[in-house]
Amino acid sequence: MPIDYLLGDCHTHLDQYGPAEMPGILDRATEAGVAFAVCAGTTLRSTQDCIDLAEQHTPLYAGVGIHPMEATEEVTDEVYAKLESMAKSSSKVVCISEVGLDYLPASPDHGTQDQVFRQHIRLARSLRLPIIFHSRESHAEVFRVLREENAGEVGGAMHYFQGDEATAREAIDCGFYLSLARPLTRLPELQDVAKVIPLENIVLETDAAPQPFKKYRTNWTEPRHVQSVAQTLAEIKRIPVEEVARVTTRNLTRLLRLEHLGGPE
């Protein structure tokens, strides 16, 4: 059955796939109604790869950033200048991503992560780009930094949201959308949160990346899977999936200044 609505994928790591994979990935995304996807940088090299990929493929856009798990050194003036130059190098750069804090036991030094995150927020504010942020075991600290750095001036989204209702409302209060991904299809507690959060505060994503730990290649997450997230959200809210697509895609295209991709109001 043909899909007659448009979806956007707020966050992917398609640069981690080989070039030969891209035509198939993008064809399957189109068949699932996914009009565009954002490729998030995780290092300086990855960021450039994301920009190159976006330049090569019309449906793709890029985020500039250093992932907190890669934040082993502070952002010097030289590194900041490189990030700024890359962000300015292409009209396909639409956000600062993937940045944030990660407090797992094996994560880099918290002080270094804090400095790196703050520098990215300052870059985002300087360039008027939204921030797609990562938070793992660090929500209180992330929200504190966002507020102290006035990140709400540019807004953005809380990537791969899996928090409780209080966390959701704190993110919204900071000026950010919640970005829901495939965990929504299987976590009842997340479905309970999604049920009470207004659609106007939600965007969708897949966090697509190669998953060789899965037995079959067909099960690897791709942008096409944002359609199942939208369908699940529609079922939770008891509204048509077309309504979920209309509002979440509108939210995302407005955030990224891609309104021409948003479809009908």
C-alpha cells in the first residue's frame, strides 16, 4: 500500500555505512515515506564524512559535532575553528549534532565532556543552528549546562529519548523537542510518556547505523524504520499516522529550517 505522507529522520549515523549501501538505504527510505534524514557527526572526521554524504545525496543533511564518548580532549581554539569552518562549508549542515554528556563508567572525564559540550553550544548560538543532544546517565547535568549556556535560544532535540515524564517536561521547558526512536515500539514505560506529551513537542528518528551484532542484515536499523516509530506513536495516541507524520515532520522541518520539505500543513 503506497504511503502518502512524509516523514523526517532527525538523527542517523549513515556515514558508518559503506558507499555501496547508500542507494538501497535511500530507496527503502523513500518507499517508507521518509523524505529526508540527518547524518550526525561524532568526530571531526565523521563530521566531514557526514557533510560529504549530504552533498552527494539530496535527501541527506548533516550535523557538526563531537560525541561525548569521543570527548577525550578539550575543544581548543583550533578545533573550534575547524568545527565552525565545517559548519559554514555547506548549506546541507542544519544542526550541531551529536553532542552532549555521557556518564557511563567508561566515559571520558566529565570535566572535559562539559567543556566540549559548552563549546558546541556556543558554536550553535553563534551560527544560529539547533542542537541535537545526547544524554546518558547525565540528565540533570545536561539540563544545567543547557540553561547556563542559554541553549534554548536555538533549541533542538533530545536525541533517542527514553526518559520519564519529568525528564520529558524538563527538556521541553529548556526549549527542546523529544526525539523518539525505535525503543518506543517496545518499551511500555516510554509509551506511557509519549501518550501524555503533546505531538507538538515531538520529532522522530532512528539513530540508524550498521548493526553487525544482529543476525540478519535486513534487521539493521535504517531511516525506513522511522515509519514504524510513527505508526506506534499513532496507535498510542489513537490518531491517524498521517497526523503524526504531518505534525512531527512540520516540527522537524521548522527546527532545521527545511520547511520546503514538510509537505502540506
